[in-house]
Amino acid sequence: MRNFTEANLTAEVVARMGKDCDPRLREVMSSLIRHMHAFVRETRLTPEEWLKGIQFLTETGKWCDDKRQEFILLSDTMGVSMLVDAIANPTAGNTTESTVLGPFFRENPPIIKNGGDISPGIAGKRVDVDCRVLSEDGKPIEGAQIDCWQASPEGGYDSQIGDGEAHNLRGRLKSDASGRFWFETVLPACYPIPDDGPVGDVLRKMGRHPWRPGHLHFWVQAPGHRQVITHLFVRGDKYLDSDVVFGVKESLIRDFGDQDRGKLTYDFRLKKAA
């Protein structure tokens, strides 16, 4: 076939995948092609608009480096990250709900002993975090690995402060025999996602703000259990109902304390691995 039209092109593109194509790749790519072609037909996309889209994606790639992932920001702000997460991690019983990883996770964070400080040298209201890692039926899990990271009271992550090389406002802990882990930190503030790049430009053109409510990130892993990547959000934050990445869940909104020195308590409940 050589004479391709609006009516027959999509089927031909799908049909050209080889017989030895991986079945899952065939399924994903077939759906992607059909949906992309349907989008072009529905919007009657012009060549000029198509070129602007290509230029946007090209520029997005140029903003990516080892400290900033503009494509994750794009996925997050379009709700794709949370949709993928919702499919992969459906709510089950009383286990802790998940939310987005976000673009500021870093490998090999500082190892923090229980009772330590993950925000040394950072001024702000101090908060004592005292949590437990439990199984779904409430039994303590010893030796769970907990990565925690956060923005500063000024709304910046360590990779955005100074030269971005130093690790701060993050740490890795282990739960004790009672499933408990504890540390101190500063109260996290609401903050805008990096909006000086192409994703921020698109948000402004759509009439959307770039803000996230204040939160602590947690990645909890334990042998024999499903990991959970989640946040705990500061109750009362003005952006809880309009989080730019759609990550807020009611069960994850917590009191951080109103007194001069706050306190956060929470039990992470993990589902057993299949």
C-alpha cells in the first residue's frame, strides 16, 4: 500500500510491526499509535501546531540533567504520574497509600541514626518525626529501610541550594525491633515546582499555578512486603486542594503540631508481597 489517507494510515502503521516484536511492546505501541493518531484527528492539528509540539519536546529534553528531570515534571503536572501510580498501587485495606516519587529523589542519601537530624544547619521550626513501620495486620517490621527527603522552609531541595552537590534535608534510616524510626527536621514549606523551563511556560499558558503543599517524602522498603513511596502533607496548607501534581490523598494529610516545636507521628502499614 502506498496511498495513505486519514482513513487508512493508522492501521498501516500498527500493521508494520514485525512478527518478532515483544508482545507487551506491541500492545503498548499499538495503543500509543492509535491514540496519537486519534488526538491529531480530534484536534485537527495543523503542521504549525505539530512543529511547536516538536520544539516543546526538544526544549524539554535540553532542560534535563542529573539534578533536574523536566520530563518527570511534565508527567507530574499532566497527572500522568499519579494515574500510573493509581493503576500500579490500588488502595488495599488499611495499608499506606502511595503518591508520586517526584523529581528530587537522590540515590545514596546520608545514613541517619534514629534520633538524628536530617536538616543540619537549616533554620526553621523544628519538628520531631516519630513513626513506625508495620505489616498490614499491625505487627512491627524490624530493619525496614526508610528514605526521607523534603524541601526547606524556603521551599528548596538540596539539589537547588548552592551548587546542588551537598546532601541535606534527606536521610536513610532503619526501623528498630518495634518497627519504630525517629528523627528531627524542619517544617517543610509549600513550594513551586521549577517553573523557569518549558513545563512552567505551559502551566502559565493554561492558567495554572506551579505550587505544591508542604510535605515530607518517604520511601519505605522491607523484605517480604510491597514497598511504598508516599508523602505526608502538612494539614492546613493552602495548596492541598490544588496540588500541581495531583498527589494529595486525604489519608496522608497529617498534623505537624502548632506549638513552637512540632511533632509528626504516623504508622506506615505495608502490604505483604505477592
